[in-house]
Amino acid sequence: MPSVHANGIDIAYEAHGDPANPPLLLIMGLGAQLTLWPIELVEALVTRGYYVIRHDNRDIGLSTKFTDHAVPNVRRVALMRLFGLRARLPYRLTEMADDAVALLDALGIAKAHVVGASMGGMIAQLVAIGFPERVLSLTSIMSTTGNPRLPRSRPEALAALMDRPPAGASFDEILPFGLRISRAIGSPGYPADETRLKERMERDYKRSFHPTGAGRQLAAIIDDGDRRKRLRGVRVPTLVIHGVDDPLVPVEGGRDTAAAIPGAKLLEVPGMGHDLPMELVDQIADAIAGIAR
């Protein structure tokens, strides 16, 4: 697995396709390794003429871990944000956006199409906000603006996501956690194949098992607050993709994102939850390529 030292950390990444083609950066979500981008989607984007890069965010996968820092109390972070205060954190979401740009720098890429899913969508938004000259187009998938007035996650979806296995757990011990998350946040119209799901979970477990990183990333999400005012300044071609049946980030989050960004297009997908089903790979790839063009 190649990696670069950028923005003060090691960032693991993969690149697919012809480097002569327009670059497209994929940014994954909370506690998720780069491998959660289905290779079928990566290949579909390559087939559509893009040089596709996916990377592990800081504190996950094979990128630098922040194990010297405790997991912040997210309730305290949220309370402080409510009163306009900022907690002291190991890192902020803006630093994760800096990581993405630093990776592009290290790879010699001046501009890229930027695509993010869930927390990765938030990071992609921040790249477009902070580095507009580096972004050819923005696609925000199953993400949101941080608007505190939007509908909240369904309780069962949030509970499944927050109930994480302890560090050092075996694969057999984490398997029930992963299956519960998939059932709670997955696409009701496109249920995941359980055999394939177990194989992916085992692959990712063997690659890296680092459950505490998600807690620090979650604190960074909460700390970033409401991005709507910042998003109004985004001027790059933008697409928002959101599942109508997303139980973790309700579809109103996607609608709010599209409403905040001038000229943004919104694609609502019936039956889609908070994942990337195989059945939707071509539709999602076509939509990303469409805004990129």
C-alpha cells in the first residue's frame, strides 16, 4: 500500500486508472477505511475516464493513528458548540480537509474532482470551501451541512453506530457489531448480501482494526458545526446524492446541502440508505461523471 508523508502525517492511498486522465479524489466517512468505497464503483469511474484516488483519513486504516490522544467526550463537545465554544481536540475536520489537499500536493495534482461520502462529504465540502482553486467539481454523498435544526438520525441507526467493539476484539467478536450496523443503516431497497458483507468485514479487519479513531473523528464532526454560511461561497459545479431512505443522515441533510450551495444539483435515490449498494454503482458513477463533465 503506497503512502505519502503530508500535512505532518502518513496518508495511505490507492490510485486507479491512467494518471493522464482527470483526477478524482474519493473521501470516505466516519471510522471507514478507503476500502469501503466499492472497488466496483472505483472501476466504473475509471471506465468513465478518470484517474481515481482513494485514501485512508487520519486515525483510520493504514494512515497515522492518534492513539496518544484520548477519545473526546462528544456530549461535552456538542454542549460547548451549542454555546459557541470550541473544545480542545486532537484534530478538527478542517485538518482532515487539509490532509486531502496535502495528498493531492504530494501526488503532484493541481486540481481534482472531489467526492465524499457521509463524513467524507463534509470533508469534501470543506475542501471546496477552503481550497476552491483545487476543486474541479464537488459531489457530496449521504452527507449534510451541520444544520442543528435538521431531523436527527433514527434512534436504532445511531445506537448501532455508537455501539462499537472494544480494542483488541477478535473478528468473531466484532462480526455481530458490523452486521447490526449494516442492518440498521443499510439500504432497505437494496439489502446487502450477507456473505459478501462478512467477506468485506473480514478483509477490513485484517487490514486494520482501530475502533477508537471513530470517536475522535466524531468529535471533529460535531465541533465543525453549521457549514451553511460557508457553503454559500462555493462556486464549483456541485452534485448532492442522497438516499431517500437514509436512517442515519436523513434525506433532509442532502436537501439542505443542495440548498446551501449555489447552483447545486440534487439526486435523491429511492430505496437507498446510508451505504453504497452494488445495484446503484452505475447510477452513482454516471451521476459523478455527469457533474464532473
